[in-house]
Amino acid sequence: MKAYLSFPITGYDLTQRQHYAARICALLHIRHPEWDIINPFDVASVVHKQKMERTHTLDPPTYEEYMEADLAELATCDLAIFCPGWQTSEGCKREMALCREKNIEVQFINEKIQL
């Protein structure tokens, strides 16, 4: 099972969001060790490296470049896990639309979950 983790990033402190995502991934790995969990921050690292190699600059990828890579990765998944706040995130809403279009299973993390 390949599962994509969807959560709001834009407008948040990136370090806090990275820690948040890492905690959720760790919890999911404990509960479902057979799952391959896709963290958007891991996708972003690859996108950033590829852009640096392609352009020979340190310019970070654009929001759209990040989103394109996230959506491409999500399209290869069996499941998407949406975290609290996804409804107010434009990126998460795009990910939800792709799930509906591609019939990717969707699950939601409850706000009460202990991370």
C-alpha cells in the first residue's frame, strides 16, 4: 500500500510543519508498517535537487512546481490521508480533487489523534 500524506503547509512555519509531518508518518508506520508513506516534504527535497541540477542555480522551485510533483506522486498512490485543516488549504483541495478524479481511497486523521 502506498499512502500519500496531505496537510496544509502554506502559511505555516516550515520547521513546525516538517516536525508535524514526521510525527504523523512515524505514527502511521507504527500502525501500518507495510505501508509506504509519501511525505510531501520528501517530494519537495527531490524537486529542489532536480531544479538545482537542471538550472545550476539555488533558486527554489515555485509553488506550482512543488504542487505538480506532489500531484504526480499522489497519482501513483493507493490511498491519501488528509490531516486536519485540509479544507482550508488550496493545495490539499487540489489533492482531494485528484483523489476523486482517480478514485484514490481517502482517509482522514482526526484532530484528537495524539501525535
